[in-house]
Amino acid sequence: SSRVLWTLAVTQLKKQGASNMIRKLTFEFGNWLRETGQALDRYALNLQGNPAYAEKLNRHRRVMALAQKAPTIKSDVFIAPNASVIGQVELGEGSSIWYNSVVRGDVNKISIGKKSNIQDRTVVHVAKFNKDIPTVIGDNVTVENGAVLHACTLENETYVGVGAIILDGAVLKSKSMVAAGSLVSPGTVVPS
């Protein structure tokens, strides 16, 4: 008789959307477990004398050699956890490569000077098909979000706006600016 009552109760709960309630409770319980784990991690770090909580966004390799050519990274460089620096790349002191950016020196060399800033979703690449063209980025250069730099030269203190595209052989002279969304065609020289 208790089994029959239990069966009737379960049937009624199912009709009333108990499965949604169970899913919601399971989700909330999972959140609680994750938050507890993070709190324990922070507490353990404090016990060890390190008050900074280091969140690990992902496990992908930020810096990677390609065909026996490894990046050269100077001191005090920031590379975001999900950015990629691959192959023959040289990063100067105090430079930064921000989230989702790709700096890929696979067929030629990329050189980024001191205190240059390559912002989110920027792609920096090189060329070696018709001409042997590396990408050279000088000191104190700012490259805004979503830009594409392909086999070009950016001299010291230049600025590239959001979503701009700089193509093969183009040169941005010292202290020049390229506006957001601009296309600098191959071989163009942008004066100071």
C-alpha cells in the first residue's frame, strides 16, 4: 500500500513539472559546489601567503614553437590566457598581447617592440610567397581591437584603430594614425 501511494505521488509530481524542479535543484547544487571549491582555493592561497586568486580560463598553450622556431619574450610581457604567440616572434619589454589575439610567425619573423599594445582579437601574420616580408611593430605602438596586420611595418608610436586592416608591404611612419575600419592597401606608405 505504501508502494502504491509512492507511485501515485511520483506520478502527480511528474504531472506538475517535478522534472523541471529537479533540474533546477541539481543546477543550483552544482553552482554551490563550484563556489565552495573556489572559496576553498582562495582560503588555501591565503594560508600559503598568496592572497591573489588566479583564475585559470583555459589550458591552451599561449606560447608555442613551430618548426623549431620558438618565440623570444623579454621581461614584463603580458600575454592573455587565450592569446596565441606562435613561431618566430620576438616580443619587447613591457609589451602586451590581449585576449583572443593571434601573433603567428610561421613562414617569417614578427618583431614587436617595447611597450607596444596588441589588443583583443587582433591577428598579426607574415608573408613569404611573392616576397619575403616580415611584420615589424616598433616601440610604443597601439593596435586596437580586431585589427589585422599582415606583413607590414609599424614604426614607433603609431596607432591602428579598431578593425583596421594593414596589408603586405605597407609602412606606417613614426607617429602616424590609421582610423578605425580603414584598409591600408599593399605597399602604401602612411606619412608621419
